[in-house]
Amino acid sequence: MVEFFGVRHHSPAAARLVARRIAANSTVFLEAGTTTYRVAEKLMGHDLTVVTNSLRIADLLVTNPGTELIMLGGHVNREYMSVQGATTTAEIANLQIDVAVLGCSGVGERAVVRDTDPRGREIKLTARRHASRVLLVAGHDKFPGIGAYNAIDVGDVDLLITDHPLPAAFPTLPTEVLHP
């Protein structure tokens, strides 16, 4: 595990798997989060339009010459260094996203993506509605994880990418699961 931003984080192997599934010249939404930050690192040097609500991801990609960067507006969440709220979701709704890369606080045993904040829930719902494909990237510790808010159903995710196989006791999910 690696620690950054004060958060212990898993190997970047899952982030590499996500990056390999994003075609050049795509419009990609990268949701704020530690795992999606790892994905952003793996997208350095790619020719993409990246849409994000993450101040950290924007800071990372702003100097990348191949990236057309769209930083969403909204209320700043200092804890997560992101923007959220009605402005953020309205701006997402005005875009056509080829691939939305979402993180999560957990995946519940009833195949629901969980979030700890209702504004994060709204971002996931809006991104899902306006993306051609949805990739969920989550470390193995997110099964079942935490979060009081049901964001989206795992069945609405095109591909779930994680760093290890799911726990044997975890129920079968209604989407393809990929891991290194």
C-alpha cells in the first residue's frame, strides 16, 4: 500500500486496468477520490478531454499537454478537495461523457454503490445518466465498505475494476468484475 493525501491506498494495478479501457480522444469524467486520482496518474500523456470535480485531479492534469481539462464548478468540499452540489450536477448534465470513472465508499451486498454524502450520490447518478459507459473502480476494502446513501445500482455499471478478487463470501454482482 502507498499513502498519499493522508490516505492509505492500494497498488495502482486497478488504475492501470481502467486507463487501458479509455480510448484516445474520449471525453472522460473522473469523479473525485483517491482511486480515481490514481487513474488520472495513469492517463498522463493520453490525448483526452477530462471532466472532473476534483481539485487534485485538475491540479495533476492541468499541465498535461494532451489533456483538454474541464473543471466543474460548485460548492468546494475542503475535506475531499472537490466541488459538489447543484452547479456541479447541472454542468455534468450539459456534457456528453464517453466514459465515467466513478469511485465509491462501498459496494453493498445488495449490489448498490454506496456514498457517504448525498451530494456525491447526485454526482454519481448524473454521471451515469450522461455517460455512454460507466466504470466503477474500487479497492477490495470497499466490499461492503461504508456509506449511508445508495448512489447507483451495480447493474448500471458496465465494468467494475478492483485490485483483488472479491471476497468469497460476497454475493455475485450483476456486472463484469475485473482485477489484476
